[in-house]
Amino acid sequence: MDYNPWPDDFFTRPTLDIAPALLGALLVRETPAGRLTARIVETEAYLQHDPACHGVRARPDGELYHRQTGRNTTMFGPPGRAYVYFTYGNHFMLNVVTGEEGMPEAVLIRALEPLAGAATMALNRGLPISPALTNGPGKLTRALAIDRALDGHDLTQPPLQLFLTTPLPEHRIVRTPRIGISKAVECPWRFYEHGNAWVSRK
DNA sequence: ACTACGATCTACT
DNA sequence: GTAGATCGTAGTG
């Protein structure tokens, strides 16, 4: 198996197009306990002129600028890689890097629908099989055993791969403001699959 | 060195 | 619905 899981021009598209286009895409995670497969059902876009983006800072006068740090370096690299970071003392977050190299943009994966390996995900979470396994960004990384070791990982390669599927029709995509941030709270850059039981919040 | 806070989760009222 | 856990990161002195 040695093919590109996405078209060559996929990551040249605007991040605000990629975020909804990733709905329905598959994540395949190889672990010692087996292969875990899940479908992306909720995403958020973080952009280069976005105060909520990790690569963006604001001067006292409000002017935005880019700042590369130890944590966010992967965001400034080539698209198609995983940006994984640690927060709140407990949780890892998984993003797909987008945008051209040198620009800090990414799509946060906020919820997954398990397709295979749900029993192993339940073991990783210490919970029975239910939407609680993967209906949040911190929950899904624990279910798939994703941590900082995968920061910068090329998502065309095992042990964590992304595969596109046919795009969802527009009427099945809901667009809302993002969750859990304190800046740019109004920007409607969160996307989820309408009616999907594994979405974090309606 | 010191401080503040976070793209969250869980438990509890 | 609300509060506490928990600690790495980044900014400041």
C-alpha cells in the first residue's frame, strides 16, 4: 500500500474549505492492540489572521503578527502533517496542518465516529462503547492513543493516516462558532455533520 | 524564577 | 450548570 490518500492539490485549498471537506474522512491508527479506524465528524479551522490561532499574537495596539514557538512549530511547516499539542494539564489535541508552508493554519479534529476497533478505544478510555469515547478533541486522542510523539507526523504514513472520502453534501454540514476559545469567539469556523450522534455539542 | 492561562474533561449539585 | 483538576507553554522580570 503506497499511494497518496488525498489529491495533490487538496492542501492548496483555503483552510476554510478544507475544514468542512475533512468531514467524513477516515483516520486510521495502528497500535500494538490493533488497527483503529474512525470517521471525522467535527472540525474547526484556525487561520493565519486569526487571534485564536496558536501561531498568531496580538500587539498591545491590537495588530496581529506570527510567532513560531516550541509548541506551535509544526503549524508553520508543510501541510498534511499532524499538529499535536498538550493542554489543560491532561489533554492532547489533534490538528491537520493546512495552508502554505510558513503560514500557521490548521484544522482541529473535534469528534470522531468509530468504524473499527471500538473495543480497543473503549479500553483506552476506560469506558463502555458510547459516543463519550470520541465526542471531544481530548477524548478522541486518548481513544486513539495519540500524543506528542505524533506531533509533526506525515499523515500519509502509518501509524496514523488520513484518507479522504466523497465529500458530504452541503445540506448535511452545519457551521457554527468555535468552542472553548476566548478570542474571535464569533467567527463561524466550526463544522460538523448534521444529525451525527458522535458530535461534541449541538 | 515566577506567573497566568489554556482549541478540556469529569464529577458533583 | 458549575467548579476543580492538572501541568506545559509562553511571557515577563
